[in-house]
Amino acid sequence: MGTPLESRQAQAEAVVDRLHEEYPDSTISLNYSNRLELLVAVVLSAQCTDERVNEVTADLFESYRTPEDYAEASEEQLAEDIYGITFHNNKGGYLKGIGETIVEEHDGEVPDTMSALTDLPGVGRKTANVVLQHGHDIVEGIVVDTHVQRLSRRLGLTETERPEAIEQDLLDIVPESEWQQFTHLLIDHGRAVCGARSAACADCVLADICPSEQGDSEIDLASGEAW
């Protein structure tokens, strides 16, 4: 198996350096042109592919341009307009609630604090971090999606399972200047090489430092189960 570096901080820095070389243009893959569109796209992306979200929002953003548009629409209409998105009925309700809250409590502007964002319907810390980073240029955390959750465990950067706990572990070892890019790098690597059901270790630039590398390791540290 691969041999991790002596400290988790050194391991994290090596992961970042190597993935920067592998994915020099790594960035967010959701399409949006303003903060409201970003917020809506990220809410819709929960348990849904970014590709599918981009297909749906191409038309959605033509019809819904302001928070008022979402607030004044019915949940049923919104659910219909985002049909094809995972849990579209629930998310239709979230979008209406988001529109109403932004209009009533934030003067029609997408808020710029973690607490205000996570008070919005359907918005957790992960979503709020994305909106802060890409909508407001405020980086105060690391976005832990399923790729980051999986790869962080496989690479020996954390042993915890909950996204909130993983984020805290990562904040201690990932250079602060890389907090935003770290997520995009791991997402790109997860999609290209280190998938949920199979990992192409032979093609991986991290294989020699990865404790889950399949050449010798029988265990996938992401799941704790045998490969």
C-alpha cells in the first residue's frame, strides 16, 4: 500500500501540491451569473449531479430572476420547473422559502454570513460555504461534499465520518490559502480517478502516499470495508 507522510499536515500539503499539477484549472462546475443563481444551484445540487443541475437551471434562471420571483411562485410550480432534480418537491419548497426569507429579512440580497445563510430553508454549512466562497469571496471553511468526505478518509487525512467533523480536521491541516481550492481538487480527482465504487489506483498521482492504495491494502478507508 502507499505510505502516508509522517504528519497529516504534510500529507495534506502533498495532496494539494500534486492535485494542483494534475488539475490546474480546477474550479466550481455549477453555472451561475450572480449570488442568487449560485445559491439556488447549490441547493439543487444536493444529492444531484452538477451536470443535471446545469441542465435544469438553464431554463429556470430565465424565468426566475429575483428573490421575489421565487417567493411569489407556488411550491407546486417550482417543483414542476425543477422536475428531474433529486427531491424536486422538497427543493421546490426550499426555493420558495429562500425567496421569502431573502425578501423579508435581507432586503432582497443573498446574505453574507454563515449564520444567516444556514437559517435559509435547505441550506446547511456545506451550501453556505460555497455561497460565501464563490458569491462573497469569504473563505472561512472547507466545503465537504461526498467526494471530499470519501477522499479525505481514503488518504488518511481524517478518520471521522460526519462532514462537520471532517471539516474541522481538515481546517487544522490544509493550508488556509488552499481551503477553497482543496474542495475542487478533490472533486475533480474523485470524478476522474478515485470513484465511490472503484478507484483507478494505477493511474493515481497519490497512490504512493495513499494508505488505501489497492496494490497492497485490502481495506478502503473511506468505507472501512474490503475493496
